[in-house]
Amino acid sequence: MAKKPAPLASAADSVGSAPVSAPIVSSAHLVSPRSAEMSEFEFGLIVAGNAFHRWITHCMSAAGLKDLTPLDVLVLHHVTHRARNKRLADICFIMNVEDTHLINYALKKLQNLGVVASSKNGKDVTYASTDTGRDFVARYREIRESCLINALNADDGLNRDIGELARLLRLLSGIYDQAARSAASL
């Protein structure tokens, strides 16, 4: 007879009460007895993802570019990356975004703000940061150093842990992509 899993706590269950030993998850009905840790990870990913999005929009706003969505900010950073012109397909591929219209909309918005410019190279349209865009990104970097990196107060051990977590997230993104392909074929 299978052992019944322990009752699970949600994030709301732990607010204002003593700590619980059960996994903290957002969707107890999805917890697998084979990996409650995956549900804990997914809840952490949701919370961290939302906090990250809030952070990058506030940081870019503090740098002077207001009313950008998280995707707009990420597209600007990617277009600025390594000072090379990027094609729409390349931006989508690197950012792992299937819906090209989302990236295209962000690029148009950034062009209208004067921080990204497009150019035609044969049949390809490429995008690059303007001087103004690079100035905003440089200011973002200064604010990031001041508000985030200084608050992190990371030592070598913590930086190693963050590097390992980054590797694990890249690995899990591949597993999620494969699971999405499997689900799409059902």
C-alpha cells in the first residue's frame, strides 16, 4: 500500500504562523509523491520570477526609462549585448521566446523611444542599441551595482552557489522544453 504524502502547506498557510515542515508550494494538487521538491522549486521560480521582473522594471525606471515591461527591458539588454546587431529570430532564439510578435512589439516600442535602431542588411533587418540606449543601459548597470550587487554582499562561496544555481536553471529549462514538446504531441 502506498504511503500517503504529508499534508502540504501553501504560501498562505505560513503567513503569520509558525514555520511548517511540509514543502511550501502554490499548487498542492500538483505535488508528486516522487518529487515534492519540484513543486517547491516551481513555487520558488514563480516568486523569484515575479520579483526579478519587478526589480528590472524598477531599475530601468530609476535609470530613466519608465513604463517598460519586463520583456522590453530584457530585449533592450539583449540587443545591447556584445554591441552586435541582432536579427529578430536570433533574439527570440536566445531569449527562448516562441512568439516572435512579442519581441517584435518590444523592439517597435524601444525604437519609438529612440533606444534601439533597425537597419537592413540584405534581406535581414537587424537591431542595435543607439547611443541613448547604451547610456540607459550603463545607468542601469550603475544602479544594479549599487542596489543589487552591494545588497547581495556575496563572498566566493555564495557566488559559486549562484553559479551552480544558474547551471541548474539552464538544465531545467531544457527539461521543461522537452516536457512541453511531449505535452504538445499528446
